[in-house]
Amino acid sequence: MTVCVPQSAPPHTPSGPPKDRGRTSFTVTADGSYAAWLALGRGTGGWFPERWTLGGPEPYAVPLPGSQPEEPDSEVLPLADGRVLIRRRVAERYTLSLLYPTGPGTGELPLGAIECPRLSLLPPAPDGSSAFALVHGERSTTLWRVHGGAFGPERVTELPGRCAGGAWLDRTGRMLALDRELDGRTKAVVVDLGRGGETSPLLQITEESNDRLLLADPDSGLLLVRSDAPGQDRLGWGVLGSARPVRFPECLRMADAAVTPFAAQPGQVLMPEGCAVALRIDGAAGSWVGVWRPSGRRVQQFPAPVGWLAGAGLWTADGELRLPYVTPYVPCGLARLRLPGADGKRPREEDGEQEPGGPPQGPVCVPPDAAAPDDGPDAHDGPDEPDGPEESAPPTAWAAEAGAGAAPRPAPHTAPAPPLWQAVQPTLTEGCAGFPEPDPGAAPRPVPLQQAPLGRTP
């Protein structure tokens, strides 16, 4: 089935919104059980979809190649049942299909096509079975349900202006937040799918400010926003439905680096200030990892594991951060980090400190067959201290435990350090069983953060 969308601009006109640079092509389901991305074939130079299983004791990857390599601008979206939705551009339309492993090959179930200038997939829905997309026009944006409907792709609603981003505000998949550019200003709005796509404001710090939603945690209600209301673009945080102002911590402003949140700790019901947030930090030296909590006044910074798919990762409810990585020796790896204080106890103050703008120093991630020995107690034993200075935690070196399928590799020319990250044993396989869909719970309708006064915290 092909659906034609009236075009307000010629197909060749670049009328869509700019790409979201903070979003990685490695996409994880809302329940953390599966992930998908376009992998580059080793030695072939072609792109193919690859599904990762993350819900078991170790990750493993299932390649889902088609009859020919994929275009690099194709998009993939994992579902909770193990299938992968792929969006391809074919001439002046976008085709949608479901991919799944079938023994030695790949099965494909066509869902339909939408003829439009530009179509982009939204983040995975909380129910794990639905999928949504935005069709971008010159003066409006249309929200589509591309999977999970009764008869193929279904149009949900049309919004004036150009929309981008996308974050789910509840666990039922009813409330969707989008960043909408209208009349020269960008504001976050909420689309209520339970009311036929009814739209209402979410963020409006000032009348003249551009207020974007970067990350939302449905359990705690924590919102990470970017706004120029303080005079320049700053990272801030607020709580969904709260009357307290949006705050802009100084520790989230780094002079020589860009900071982008990409994952929030789930399960922190009614505890937004204790919700851990993973940050991607990009500077002249590359990309590394930061961890921050609203209750703290510092950003803990860590060197990224070698081969990290920058901007990708997930938290567990008990406070373990997991980052996917790929190297020539480990085709499917998951680095794990458990921070002190994840259980709610206050850790002791750290001895050293580091300027917040600089990249962490120290050894890179040790390969599995050359793991650094544990010379003593863990050097990282004290994150956020509310009364401490506005600086980041000291750098801590990476280490990795032995993993299956890792090829021998000489040890790096760096001094060993106490282990911080644990590498989960990776394997490759041709198939796996699906996970059941999560049981969605009821969630209240969010209260917009309208006209929130400016607040600053140290």
C-alpha cells in the first residue's frame, strides 16, 4: 500500500528540519531488551541492519542483510518482539518493512509506503509494538503511525510548523513531546495520542526563548532541556508537572565541549533529583562519557570505551550504565559501569578534582585478553556531593574483563589502572527468541511547564 502525501514543497527542496546531531543511529527499545543499527559489512563496504539482544546475560548480534546493501540514510527501529522496522527511500517515496531472522536468511514483511519529501522515524514507543514517524513539509509536520495500526501506515495528526526531536512522557505511549519551530521560535509541545493528536504546550520559559526537550524520564518525570532563555544556549532541568522553575546548573556548561544527555536511569519514581543521567561530551580530544544527577553539583567524567557507539547507551533501574561498543576484535560488546551511590547511599568525597571543560586523561580501555589487574581498591568511589565544588570528578581509567570471541591483541602502551568498566562477553548468532511486550501502566497527563521562571543552580 502506498500513501500519497500532498507536498507543500518540491521533493528536491531541502525543507525538512536539520538533523538531530545528538541522536545516534544505534537505537534501543524502551524496555532495553533489543537494539538495532546499520552496520558496515567487514570487507564488503556495504551497510546492513543488525539487531542486538541486550536483555540476556550477554549481548549478541543478529545480522539481517537483504538481497543488496542498504543505503546509508536508511533508518532502523527495533521492536520488543525482536523484529526490526526499516525505513528506506526509493525514488520519491519511503518504504517501510519488518525484518526478522529466518535461519540462514532474513525475512521481510512489507508494511506499505508513504510518498513525501522527507520522513524520519521517532524513538521507540513504550509499548514496544507501535512505531511512529514524522513527515516533514515546508510549513507543517504530519505525525504517522507506521506500525501497530489496523491497516498499514495511518495518519495521526498534522501540526503547523516544523517538528523534530521526539520523547515519550509516559509508559503507555500516549503522550509524545516534539520540538516545534513556528514563527521563528522553537518550543516543545505535547501530542496526546489518546485524544486524536491534540496538541498543547510543554515548554515556554519565556515568550522569546527557544526551548527544546532533549530527554525525558517517564518514571521520575525528570526533563532535560536546552534553552537560550539565560542569554545563550544552556542545558537545564525541570520536573514534569512541577511548579518549580527550570534550573540551569553551572556544571553542565563546559566552555570547550558540547554536552548532550542520552540516557536516564529508569525506576526512580517520584525521585527526579536522584535520577542519574548519562552525558555525551564532545570536545577537541574526541568524545567521552559524563554522569550527572540533579542532586549533585558536579559532572563525573570517564574516558569512553574503545569503539563506543557515541551517544548510545542505557541505564538499568539499579543504576548500572551500559554502553555498546564495536572493535575489530569485539563485534558486539557492552561495557558496564556501576557507580557508587546508585543504591541511594551517599558516597564519601573524592580526593582529586578535574576542570569540567577538559577531557579525562588516563589509559584507554584495555582489550579483553589484556585486562588491567586490580592493584587496589576502586579509585572511583565518590560521585555527587551536594556541598562540594562545581567541578567534575577525577578521571578514572577503563578496564575490561575477558569476553568470548575476542581476538588476541597486544597490550596498550599505558600503565594499568584499577578496573572501572566490565566488558560483557559478546557472541554472534543467527537467531534468538523474542521478548514479551511490557505491561504498560497508567500515567497521568503531564502538566505543561509554561511560563516557568528562570532558575539557576550552582
